Amino acid sequence: MNLLFTPNHVQLLNSCYPPTSALLTAGPDYSPNSQELSRLTYYASNHPGKLNKLGSELEKRLKLECRKAKAGNQRTRASLLITLAIFRSLATECRRDIALLSPSLVASVDASLAAVPSDLEVVARAASVFTAWTTYTNGHLIGADSGFTRDYLSALGAFAQLSCIQVKDQEIQNRTRLIGFAALTGALSSEALYNDTVQFRAQVAIILKPILVTMFQADLKVLDGQANGVKDAPLSPYLSEFRTRPTIERRAASIHLHVDGDNGPSMSDVSSACLRAYFALLEHSNGSQLGYIMRSSFDNLDQLKGWSNLSHCCWYAQKTADWSQYQYRYAVPTWLVERLIEADDAPVATPMHHALTNMVTNVFNSPTPLVNLSTSDIMSNLMTVVIRRTTIDPEDSLLPSLVQCISSLGSHVYYSDQIQDLTVEVINRLTMVEVQGVVIRGTVTSPQVRTEALRALLAGLLGLLHSADVHEAVSTPGSRKHSGSFSHKAPSPSIDASNKHTGPDERASRRTKVSPDIWHDTLSLLCDKDFAIRTDYARALSFYIANEMPKHPDMNDAGHHKMQTLNKNILLHSGDAGAKFLNALHSYLFILATTSSLGLSLASSPSTSVSASTNGDLLERKSTKIPVDLANGESPAAPERPSLANIQAPRGRKVSLAFRLLEGASDAPSSSSATLSDFADIFDVLATVHGQLPVRGLLIGLPMLLALDAQTRKETNEDPVVVRKHNAIKSVLAKVWLLLGSQWDLPALVDIAEKALKVAPETAKLPSMPSLELGHHHPPQQATGFATAPLSPEETSWAGVDAEAALSLLVDSANVREAMGLDSASLSKRFSQKWTASEALQDSYKRSTSYDNTIRGDGVSPLLKISPALMHIENMSMQSLARSTRGVGVTDLREALEGRSSMSNPALVMRPSSISTLDHNSSLAGGDSRLTQTRSRTKKRTITGGPGEVRDVLNKLGIGKQNGSLLKASFPALQRDQRH
């Protein structure tokens, strides 16, 4: 009943309600009078200033109705449903001025949910009003109006509670959750979520809890099946395209209660609504917002104690990365690793630690691209966690998972040098731990911590390379990978020469292989004091030689042993990186087999004084006389060891300590000398070298084998351990001779080796090494030592293989002579030269250019380091490298046509500059750094451009003759392969 002075908007509002006596019979729709409602909405849309008053009047009525409905008044409950319907109609028809109605509308929805949360019909009507508002609002009031923001977050929290409610009746529970998720989906598709950064964080913290609860309660098989259709079948095109549609064209989703009598919704329906809500959240989130999502996920998992559900955690991380925007997916593994670092000081690995590491591994192993990912930072952080966990507990249960995390980084290769750069990161950390140990607050930890840290890093390094190879094989299943295919950043001349003869079936690798000079710094681990480190490194070394090291100088296109004549002198003079690597490898193997005290420790040999500077670089030590020069077979008059001050720390420190082991080598047995298992590892490494690098392995390794054989012929005491150690060396040599005989087709050598092995004593037989899975952290291997029982007659009388006879058969072999390009006399002279480990170690560190002291230490002038393979030009002369790299544009074409000879672009100038720096050494390398001014010619200005100049500009623009793209490819080797 309207009084005399009742305002017009109140009269219009009152007329929308049925008579009080008819309220109970207004069901089941409980809708306002349609004609009067149309008048009200027409009035409100034409008088926007009245919306605030209408909203206040409706809010006042609704709160009164909520109090009565909560007490069980059915008539008031019907009026409450009608009031909510009026709110929705006003929000839909007055969408342009929705901000004027927003405070009253949101407060009314919050009051309804707080009063009767168990009345599904009221909750569904309130959710429908809330969804209409989220569809049309711009969200500007959120964060600006504190009261409105409080009511909005309260209503959002109420819907979130309904979305994860737990009741006994499964059907009521599913219905309630569906209503809650419908309202949350409206909020996730609204501008209200993304308008304010601070409030975005608060809203996401509320919304993610019911999503995680539902996900972790559903079966993974059901989730997998539903996840496949989420992208293809969105919940509503209007919800998914809310940003592209103007407000006037948007439509609000209507939420209705389930009809009684029909089959109730199942848990599968609820999980589907949950996945669609989560997909809507990730679909429009940028990088910073995705970070808030990840942090809120961590907080909710802490509250729900969901870390123990490992499989669901991994599924959740993978779908988060998969459903995020392409350019922001990198945030998922980055935040996972960040959270792992925050909790890495826990005394015991918790379910959260195991879940986070498995989530990182799962994301990296998935095929989802992760562009913009900083793999270097991820690697550095993971290695830091490995070191910290080993300091807490050397046998920490988290170490195997961390190793798998490091290994999984090789699954995604986005630029050609990525794996090589990551390998450098790991090797640098390995070198630091090897030399300095694990230092905490200035105190060196126990040797067991150092051992486990090195073993974990080695396992991660091996897994990284293996994972990269597996990923490359899967991504290019149609390509047949040749054993010698190798893409190198700065290849040696020998490799360059062989690359010219690459067969058509040999496809270049997508990534740059790890060069020998990078792996060179790890070879000292062969002589570590701990057997567990030595055997793990021997396994990693064999894998590197077989899968990473270049093979071109040793194999031709047909797979036969063939060395290019052009590269013979380079190999003989140790100018090739592979030859240096093999020299160092054989030196450390010789040290391992012969020294009586292993371990590169600063306190290992107090007899030799070594001065160290404050920055860790070793000063020059006393020179050791070298008896024979390997390059030409002549004895130098005053041979000197290369100054160790020129070798970067900690390499110089390790080399100095290696010389200590050589100076203190003896046959006296000790607890830290090589075991029988070490000799099994030595044979495995030598077998890999001769199997993968037959020419260089024979050229560089055969003198070491002869020196090792001579070591066993020395007169020794009758100590059982010493005799058995010499027999183990003879057993290794016999196996290597057998391998060489089979490899170079020498039946006589095979027969000699087999006869020697048949009569070998039992104590000289090498133990078999267990086969372990790559990229996994395994318990430390136990060494098989030498027996201390009295010697038997067969042990003292066994002579092994006659090295002189074996050498004679090798040099007389036609296959060996053809591969080496030398006659028998030259081969015999070459192989018969005296070999010492100190000389080979020096050769491995010799500089091969005049730019030894550059900052990079790579032997390349700092004024010029350009790879011709990356320039896509035909002229590789020094003058072409001096040109500017600025691009050619339309302005240059105009200048060429006008006859100005492209004065503004030095890239088109055909004559060299007046000042040349290419004939002078770098000032960083020492010497005269003055520039020589050359005579320049006076250039006359032409009136018209010649056809040659215009043609040159057109070619550089890519018009006419196609001379390749001006852009640098991410994988230049692969691009060259595709052009062929």
C-alpha cells in the first residue's frame, strides 16, 4: 500500500511485489510482476540518479527479509527471492550505470548468503544476481571503496565456502558446490578480479581453496579426461570473451537450482566446473598475477596439508603451466624453485620438499614449451639447494629428487648453446666444491658432505646431458644421428675440415655439444680420494666421450678409421682441444693407476711448498725437467713447466696438486690408493676412448699404455698388495690389447691377448661394474680391494701381454698405417718415445695462440670473435669481418639510386677503413697496441649510382638474389641442414 507522500521510485518498487496473501503461491518461480518490473527498469534506466536510492531501498528490505527468513518465515522467504530477482533485473537493464547500484547489490548478496546459507534456492538466486553484477562491472570500486571491498570479499568468501562444502547428503553437496563454482566462475571472468593488484591477491587466495579441494578429491583419470576438453569447449563464449565484448553486448549467465526428480549432479560434474573455473583464472593472468596464483596455491596447500598427495600436486603443476599464457609459463617452475629455496633449511625433508621437487621435474619433463625461462638461474638455485641439503644431512632423502630436477632441465632446449652453458654452471660448481669443499660460515664441513655434494652434482650433470639427448631424439624422430655429428661453437681446424665431408644422411645437432675444453676441468676427479666420487665420475666421463665429444677427426663418412692429413700436425702438437683433453685424461689415468696416495688436497703433500695468492691463484712453482719432447722426439735443452700463474684458479691449484701426486708416486700401498674396482673403471674409460676415438686414442693413448706396462716391469718387493696391483694393471692392458686387436683387425694380437687373459690369476680379474640408471642419484658404490693373503705362484709368475710384440703388430698393420698416414718406421719411432704423465699434463694446458692472457682466456683476440658460420656470408676473409653489422634499409637503396654511394651505412662500403686493427694484437695480450694508419684514397662523389651498387643493395634487402636471411637463427646448424 502506497502512502500519499511515498516517493515515485518506492511506489514503482512496491508494485513489483505480489500481494502479501499471494506470496506463498508465487512459487516455484517467485518472480516479480513482469509488467510492473518493466516500468521500474525503464524508470531506472532513464533516471540513473535514482539507482542509488533504489538500491538503498532494496537493501533495507532485503536485510529485514533475511532476518525473518532465517527464523523460518516462509512468506518473507518468498519476498526475499523476489527482491533478489528485482536486483538482477536492475543490474541487467542498467548495466551502463551499474556502479551506482553496486554497493547495495553486493551488500545484499552478502547478507543473503550469511542469513540462509543452507537454502539452496536463495543461494542460487543470490549467485545469479552476483554473476549479473560481475558480468557488467568494471571493477573500479574494488580497492577504492573500503566498505564495498569488504562486502565483496565477504560474498566471494561465502561462495568459496559453498564450493567446498562437506555434507552427508552427496547430492546436496554436489548441488551446492556447483552453485558456488558458477558464482566463482563469474568473478574469475570479470574485470573485478584484475582491476586492482592488491585485491587480485586477496581474491585469488579465496578462490583457489575450493579449486584445490575439489581437484585433490577427484580421481586423476577423471581429471585427465575432463582437462582435455576444457580448452576446446569453454563454459560460455561470453565469459571467455568478456574483455573483447563491450558492456552493452555482454550477457549474464543465469543460475538455476537443480530440478527435483531428475538425477542429481555427480562429483564428475563438480570437478568439471572446478577445472573450467581454474582455466578461466589462468587464461587471462600475466606473469606477476601468475606469481600470486602460485604463492596462494602454496599457502592453501599448507592449510589443506595437500603436499602429501604427490600425484595430484604434480598434475596440478603441469596443468598450471599448460593452461597459462604462452609467454608467462616460465613463472610456474620459477616460483616452485623459489618456494623450495625458502624452505631448504628444514632439518628433515618434509612432504612439501618432495612435492615441490617432483612438481618441478614434472613441469620440465612435460612437452609444454617454457619460453623466457632463465635456465641458468634455475640451475644455480637447484645446485644451491643440493649443497644446503647435503650440509644438513649427507644422506638426505631429497637429494635423488633434486638430481632429477637438474636432469630435467635438459628436456627443453631453446637456443643452441643452452646445454653447454648449463654444463659450464655445473662444472664451475663441481670445481669449487672439489678444491674448497663445502664451506659454511668460513668453516669447512666434513668430508662426507663434500663427497655427497660432488656425487649429486655429477649425477645431475650426467642426467642433464642424457636428458638433452633423449629430448633431441624424440623431437627429431626422422633423423638418423651419426656418431660423429657435432655442432661446436668454436671448432678446431680438424673438426672444420671433417665437417666439409659430412654425408647427406648426417644431420647436424640442434644444440651445441659440450666441448672438451669445458669438460677438461673435471678430469682431476679421477684421482679423488673417495672411491665413490671416482667411480661416479668414471661413468660420467665414459658417457661424455661416447655421446658428447667430437668424433670427426677419427671417422670418415663411411664410419671407417680415417684421419685427415691436413690435421695430423695439429694433433701431434696438441693444438686440438680434443687432443689436449686426451693428454690430460691419460695423465690422470696413469696417476690413478700408479700413485700410492690419491686425493687432490692442499695438505696432501707437505714436502712441496706452494705459494698461493689471496685470490686463490697459484704462483709459479719450480720447473721439472722434461726428458723428451712429444712433438718432435728431441730432448729440449732447458724444458720448463708452463707457469701455473697463467692458469685460472682453481684449475691452477688442481694442476699443481696433480704434479704433487706424480712427484710422490711409489709402489707403497696405502688406504687411499687405487682399488681393484678402480682398474675396472680405468678399463671402461680406455675402452670408450678407443671405441669412440680410435685414431686419436691410439695416437695419444698408446705411449701411455707402454709407460704403464713399463711401470709393472720394475723390480718391486714381495708385498702382496703391490704384486696384485701390478697384475691388475697387466689385466687392464691385456684387455685393451684385445680391444685394439679386434678394432684394427689384428688376429695375432687378439690371440696373444686371449692367451694372456686365460692364464691370468683370479685376483687379477676385474670386477664387473653395476649398470645404473642415468640421471638418478644412487647410493655410493663400494670398492673391491686387493686381497692381503700370501701370494700364489701363478700371481708372481704372470707376465701379461708382451708390450713390444703388441707394438710391433700394430705398427706393421696396414689399417693403422693408412689411418695414421705414416709408415711403419715413423709409427714405431712415434710410439716408442718415452712418455711421462707430467709431459702429457703440460701439453694439455699449452696455449695455441698469441692471445693467451685475454680476459676470457679462450685464446681469441678480444677485438674479434665472430663465427663465420653465424654470419651467413660467403666472404670469410678478415676484411669482411671488419664491416659494420648494421642492417640495410630503404634509405640505403634511395641513396644508392641517387648516387650517394651509401654514405650513411658503412655496411655497404666496399673498401676497408683507413685505420686497421686486425694486424695488431690486443692490448690485453701485451705488446705494441699502436694502430697503423694506412693510406686512404680520395673518394669522388658519383652523379648516379652504378648498377652494381644498386644490385648489391637489393641483394642485401633480399630482393632479387636470395642470399639468406639477415636474422640470426636460434639453431644455425639446423638451419643449414634444412637448406640442403
